[in-house]
Amino acid sequence: MTVCIEPQAKSIDNYWVISEVIFISMSEIKLSIDGMHCGSCVRRVTQALERVPGAEVLEVSVGTARLKADDAAQALAALAKAGYTAHVNA
């Protein structure tokens, strides 16, 4: 998925300043997660991943998760903070 942040223009003393267009490319990340056993675990993992800046959670089930993000390290850190061990699937 590519996110496009549209340029914004504003007037400063009769001059127009236009910011640059920024494209952010996110890749799909598949995780295996240890320690998940039930629906409450799925909810906790989902909430932890939703707190990762810029991440889009696609699916969470017992033992696995799929998300779109720039960097898997932030997702792994968020899961560790929530009490789960995870690793990236190839």
C-alpha cells in the first residue's frame, strides 16, 4: 500500500508556500506469535499492534498476525511489551 500525503498550500505575506508530496511505501508483514491461547489474547495483540505508528492491522488470529507497516521491529517491540514473543515469517 502506498500512502500519499497531499501537498498543502498556505499564504505567507502574499507568497504561497507548498509543502512536498510524501509517499510512504508499506509492506505486508506476517508474524508468528507465541503465547496466544484464546480470544482475549487476540484482542490484546490486536490492540498492541493498533498502537504501532503507521501500521495497518489486517488480521489477527490465535498464533498469527498480518499487518502493513514500514518496519517489523516496532510491531515486535509492541508485542513484547504486551507480553508476547513473536517473529517474522518469510
